[in-house]
Amino acid sequence: MRIGELAERAGTSTRTLRYYESRGLLPARRAGNGYRTYDEDDLRLIQQIRTLQDFGFDLEETRPFVECLRAGHPAGDSCPASLEVYRGKLAELDELIGRLGSIRAQVGEQLAQAEAAQIPAAGPEPLCELTIHPLREGEDT
């Protein structure tokens, strides 16, 4: 298949495919007429890359999965290098979840303090309304 068909079937652009090619993730095979040619294995490579990117992997992190597929393995994550990338991503996510949990706790504490401060004291509630006065004829804003 040619680059346009591969792009359409993979749900991406020809520009993206050329970029993958320039990064060495997609093979650069050419027909006698100079057109790029691709096959179903190339489609699998693109689908693997896009799936991993949807999960938050950067392009370089997809390389071991692509190389695993190119080596003839049935899945891109059946090689030791791919499993290492998974482990690294999980550690990264665990750290991020921990930081987000801490931030969430701090925001919750701030909210609780702000809500507690909203309990009216013995006096009247503060006036928080914006009063708009209509313009009189001839007045400027």
C-alpha cells in the first residue's frame, strides 16, 4: 500500500508517517517508481505506536515495542526491552499519582479552612454583590 492508504487505515497523517520514518520507527521502502510502499506489518507498527502514545508514552519510548514487532514477535510487548519500558512508565505514573494525592490533600485542607471561615460570626454577612447603577442620559462610562 502507499503512504496515503497507510495513513488513512492507521488514522494518522502522511506527515506523521514521514516523521516516524525519519526517526527510524517506520521502514523506508520504495517501489521502482520512487513511491513509498508499506504492508500490513507496517500498519501493526503504526497501531502499536499510536496505542502507546495514547497511554502517554513518548515517541522514543515506543522504539523497543516497534523493534520487538520487527524482530517477528507476535506482540510488541513480548520482549524484555519492552517490559522495561512498561516498568519505567509504571514507576513514573506511581510517582505522579503520589504527587497528585499530596496536592489533592492540600487543596482539600485549603477548602476546609475556607469553608470554616465562611461560617458567619455574630455580625451581618459581608456584602458580596456588585451594584450597577444605570447611566443617566449624557453620562459616559
